[in-house]
Amino acid sequence: MRDRHVQSFVRSAALLAALVVPGIAIAQVAVPGPSTRATGEEYHIEVSGSLWNPSVFGVISSEQFGIAGSEISFTNDLGFKSKRFGDARLVLRPGKKHKFRVQYTPISYSAESTLPRDVVFNGILYPVNVPVQSTFDWKVLRFGYEYDVIYTDRGFFGILIEGQYTQMNASLKSPVNDEFTRAKAPLPALGAVARVYPIRNLSITAEASGLRLPNIDDKYEANYLDVDVYGTFNFTRNFGVQGGWRRMHTYLRVESDIGDIKFQGFWFGGAIRY
């Protein structure tokens, strides 16, 4: 009798093992379900580039030898015309909510014109009707950290902490004078960024950063604001096309050199992710 019970127990245990063990093995090798995150949100490195066609607005002034400089207009005095510029961006994303950002925007104008009025640049008088060759370079390099305070599968809201390095070069060359000035300064900035996905492949992003530094002394003053609103259509998780509108306004005064620059307009580009 006891042997019969033992044999029955062994047969029951063997049957239970035959049913359970394959199930455990299948569970161990099962493929995870599809991700519910929006297309383009699963990456660690994003590289993007674009062409920006902003309108032209700018005033520069440079004092020298105690002689006050004129406020020289990019359009009315120097005849600068609208043109396209490149813009490059890099995002390193070690975690879902953490991003390290780098952006480089080099802007350069040049023109040949006849001055419509007398202007003083770098202590030198350039009289009316004198032909001049003018150049202006404005390079902006931004480093930043973004933390997404709110993150969901279809959007996020984050805060930005940035440092911007700005360098301005300007020159005026006439048959009798050739003057050059340069101003550069690091500018800190704070901002915010928000993104939503109306559909899984399409995102709309808005971000703004800036800072106003008070006139602490007579040698340095700066204000900065950068607003960017754009859409991205992601064909795959690794590639998307982008288009948007950007406004960048910077006022920079370093000792006697002043640049009051505003660029705004539409841009188009693309992004590659890994």
C-alpha cells in the first residue's frame, strides 16, 4: 500500500514538472513586448544640423582714443542682406531624463557699400559717400545640461542650465582706413524646454533660454534670449527631419565695444540618432 502511494506521488510530481518547467523556460527566453515610447525617443546620441535664414537686425559701436563711436546699422549703413547660416547640435543622453547639449551657430556677413552718413568706428571718422568693405562675424557656442522634470511616453518638460560663449568680430575698410574690433564674453543662461507628440512619429518642441546680467560696472553688460519652436517628423527611431522658427537676441557690451544683435527666421534640417 505504501509503495502504491509513493508511486502515485512520483507520477504526480513528474506530471507537474512536465507542465511547469517548459513554461518557466519559455518565460525566460520570451521577447519583451513592443515599446510604447514615441518614435525617436530611444537614443543615447543625437546629431543634428540645419540651415537658418534669419532676418537681419544689428547695431555695432566701437570707441577708441576717448572718441565715442557711432551706432552703425547693419542694414541702413553697411547694406547687409539676409543669408543662410548653418547650425550644428549634439545631444548626449546617458539616462532617460538627462541630456548634455552642445550647439554651435556661426554667423557671418560681408558687404561693399557707400556710407550714407558720417560714422565713427574705433576712433576713426568714415565720411559720407566713402566706399567701405565691411565684415561682421558672430559666433555662438552653447553648452548645456537638461533635466526632464516630467517625462512620459508622449512628451516631457525639462529645465536647462547653460553657458554660452559669444564672440563678435567687426571690421570697416575704406581706401584710407582699415579698422577692426573684437569683443567676447561667456554668458550663463537658464531656460525650459517642452515637447509633445500629437502622433507617435511627430513631435512639437518649444524651448527658451536666456539671462539678463545687470550693469555691475562700467565695463561689462549683457542680455541674452534664445527662443526656438520646431517640429520633428521621425521616419524611424534613428532618423527624422526638422523645421522651425528661431529668435536669438543678444546685447553685449565689453568696455567700449557694443553689439546689439537680433536674428529671427525659419530653419530646416535633420537629425540622426544612435
